[in-house]
Amino acid sequence: MVIFCSHVRARVRDPPRPPPMEAGRESACPRGQGVNLRLPGDLPGLLAMYRRRQPDHWAKRPRLYANLGRSILERGEPLLAFDLFQEGLASSPKDPELLRLLALSLARSGAPRRACDILTRLYRQGQRDEETSGMLARTHKDLAALAANPGECDKERRLAFGFYFDSYRKQGGYYAGINAATLALQLGRHNRARGLARQVLDRCLRLTGRRAGTQDYWLAATVGEGNLVLGDDRQAEFWYHRATRLAGGRYADLGSTRRQARLILRSLGKDASCLQRWLRIPAVVSFTGHRIDSPSRDRPRFPHSAERAVRAEIARRLETLDAGFGFSSAASGADILFIEAMLERGGEVHVVLPCNPHEFRGESVDPAGPRWGRRFDTVLRQAVSVYVANERGKTPGSLGYVYANLLTDGLARLKASSLDAEMKPMAVWDGEREAGPGGTGSLVRHWRSQGFKPEIISPCRKRARATGRRPAKPSRETQQIKALLFADVAGYGRLKEEQIPAFVTRFMRVPGRLLKTWPAPPEAKATWGDALYLVFGDVGSAGRFALELSDRVRSVRWAELGLPPNLSFRISLHAGPVYRIIDPVTLRPSVTGAHVTCGARIEPVAPPGQIYASQAFAALAASQKAAGFICEYVGAVPLAKGFGTWPLYHLRRVRGL
């Protein structure tokens, strides 16, 4: 699996307000470095600057990392921003601004606990300024939204309120004040919420000269929020519209404001459907479609003569949907037409390929002619990211396309979640069931099974009458998509000889007992020494099993049983197409293939007691609406045995999703 430009999403829970450092920064130039950094205003320009950076030169200038990363973060790319801040901290590990920004990128990519840990350390080290206090409060608010029960939720909200209110009382910042007001509302303290909102509005209106002339996004958004707390929806709408105009392409900021407004409306018992009008965020489109007909096709499906009409209809639908972000493959025909239409409207495009670009082009692009090959090269250069599902595989079978379809869909959902945007499916489809899995129709059926109503564009309105519906042929695939769990015990090699029997009979009994009672047992399993290898039929069951196993091991007092007290598994999760086999030595069911190796290389880099998942696992969990956990972004991590650098996620339990 390869990602160019390093963009893949984790499930994100990002309620409320970013800290003040995001609002109205004074300059895009690094301070105190003697360097004039002119930042481009669009994401492609920022990415080009990111790729051209000289790490040795930048290592002495942490403000370069801070300013470029902040701009990337504002445009809704927390994962890339995280990697940039992490690179800056390698040479400036105690820089408070980079640490705050690192925490913010973690919070925005769905890892509020890790963000909270970083900010708590800064706070205890004396960094109690407005920015640090506000960000720490925000992480507790995020944790409240992910709480497992009402008691935990109220506890986190009270902590958040305390940090916000203390900062507002000491420093008078309007952002801390309005957050204290909204939290008071959520805690049921309506009179206090209204009192704080009035104070904040008075301060903000003095700053704007009691006119709607501010050019500061956060100031306008705060006035809208204050009016919403006070129940003045007309004024709230006016100021939210103004904030939207001021935001430009800063959709992450708009998403944060929308989440805050939704919490306020929910606390007041009001409908939140108005937010799409008040705070508009472009839709995320997940796309699939037929390839253009090859000369050898005996029955037209998407003839070359229909290209112009389909292109125009795609553009029209994108305009109707207000599309700003697109996820698609890049085959000849509908895929490339969709990408070109997205780029023409200034949208952001992410491409998912089932195999490496060279092999994919030979299989799915070049047969349509050299013109399509040139267009393929162009759209890949202009894409924000290119995700390769299996770099080591050659021409994929139909299951490879099924896998790529699910990844495309899952990554689109993760992006929509991160921005608080709508995910809209779209397909150029003839309406007929394909002869096997992996085609356009299979993804359309997947969407419909989950309640989506995809936009359907017919590629050929005047097609020859069929002699009858083609029956679906049974699939001859020898591969199946499975979820893979690897686990081993850190420090196993340091056990004393006399501890080994207790380890086998006591420690390894924990996974053994859990497997006996698990409602969806693994389809294959193996152990060797301290290692555990399990194969599950779906990502949801694998993720929940990993969490339960980790919790049960953590709950035992191992020292009382003669074992090291901190004994724990480190666990990795991955998902992908594998071959089902009967092991010729053990004569037991097993699986093999490139994705098994991928999963095995993640486990050694997972910290003891933690569960790390691949980006593919996170995307499939989103596409299949796996319940009971979320995947929080960790960063781009070098894998074991020189297997490359992968974006990895930390699995965390969440009840009630």
C-alpha cells in the first residue's frame, strides 16, 4: 500500500472551537528567523511547498514548520499537518508552539486523548497562556463527545468548562468566553450561559465598532454563536453567513463552527438542519463509473459518442451537490471525466487505485487509446493524494476492485466526518448487474444497503435492446477480504525460565477463553510462543475482539501470579484480500498473501498495551459502519523490516456509535 502526498483520513470527532492561535494570525512569515515565507493561498500550492522543503535548512527554523503546517491544517488536512509538525519537533522537541499545533492536528484527526496528554504536560510545565488553556479545554470537550456514559461525559464537560472559564476570567478572551457559555448550556446552566454570552457579545461588538465590518473569521463566528445561545436565530444566521464568506477555503474551521452550533441547537431542543444553509461546507463525493467502451465490446454500454454528454451531466450534478472533494479511481471513461470535472470547479481530488499506477494504466486506461493515457497522467499529477491498495500486486482480479471500491468509499466517509460535511455517492451506471463482483453496480448496491440514495447517471440513453438480463456468473475468485489481527507480548524474551509455564497456562489462557465465547469466532488462528494470529470475516468483529482482549489482559494483576506486572499484548490490525488455504504442515485453515505480510509488519511498532491499525482497516471500518470503536490517527510510522512508512491509527473503544 502506497500513498503519494500522504493524505488519508481517520474517523474524526472534532467538536467545537479551535484555539485562538487559529484566528487572525498576524503574519504568514516566520517570526525571529529572518526568513520571508510567502504561503500560497490554495492547498495544491501548500503541498508543492511541502514537497520542496529542505529538512536540513528547516530544522533550524521551527516557525517554518509552524506556519506552513498551520495553513495546511486550516484547509482540512490534519494528517499531513501532523507529519509536518512531528518533523519540526525532531529538531526542536520542546518548542511550545509546535507542540500545541501537533496537539491540534491530533484533535482534528480524531485523537483527542493523545492531544489532551500533550497539552496537559505543557500546562503543568507552566504554559498556561490563553492558547494552551483553550486547546486543553477543547480536548476535554472532544472527550465528552466520545464518552462511554453520561457520567463520564459530564465529568469531561465540567473539566472543559473549568479551563475555559478560568482563561476567560483571567484574560478576557472572547473565544474562551463563548466556549464557557456553550458548555454551561450543555451542563444545564442556562442562566449562566446567557450571562456569559451577553458579556462576550458586548466585547465582540466593541471590537467590530458595532458594525458588521470585521474581516476576522473567528470574531464573526463568535458573534453568531453568542446570538444562537441567546435564541436570536436571525442574528445568528446573519453572522454565520458572514463567517462563511470570510472563511474562504478554510473548511476545517467551518466544520468546527458547525459542530459547535449543532451542540447549541441540540441543547436548546432545536432542529439543526439550518446549519447547511448558515455554514455551507462543500460535499464530499464518492464516485464510481463504467469505463469507456473498448473497440472489441460487442454491446454498447458507454460508447465514445456519449463522452461529451456524460461529462456535462457529471459537471451539472457536481454543481447541484455543491461538491468540493472527490474520491475516485482513475480508469478511462467515467472516472477520469469525474476527476476532470472536479478539478475544473476547483475541487480537491483523491485517487484510489487497486494496484500500482503502471499496471493499472495498462489494464484500465491504455486499451481506450493514448488520449486517455495522457489524461490519466495529468489527473494523477493534479490529485491531492494517490492511494495504492496493493503496490506489490499486478493486475487485480475482481476482488481487487471490490477492495479498492470499499477503500474509496471509506476514505470519502472519513473525509466527510473530519469536515462535518455530507458524503454524496455518485455513479455513471447503466443499471445492470455485472457478471461478477467489483463493478460499478456492486458499489451502488453497497450504498443503497446503507440507506444512501446515490446520484445515478446513465452512460448511454439509447442503447441496443438486450436479449435478456445477463445472469451473474459465479465468482471464481480464490481470494477473500479478511481482517487480520497480530499480537505478541513485549518483553517475552526477558521472562525467566521458571516463569514460562505460568505464562502459557495463565497469560495465554486469556485469549483462549475469549475465543471460546466470542460471537463471531475467527476463521483461522495460530499461536507460536507469545504470538497470536487471528483471521476474522469482518473488520468490526476484529476491532472489537482486539479491544476486549487488551482490556482483559490489563485487568489482571500478573505480579500475583508470578509474572511481570506490566505484561500486555501489542496488537496490530489490517484488512485486505488474502488467499484461503489449508496449511500443508498443520492441516489447519489459514490465509496467505501480501496483505498478511503488511499486517505482520505493523505489530512490532505498536506500543505495549496499544492497538494499531492500518489505513485500509480504518477506511473499511468507516465504509462498513463498524460499531464500538474509532480509529485515531497516529502518524506516518516506519514499519518493521524496512517495509516502508505507513499512516497508522490507534484503535479506541467508543460505546453507542
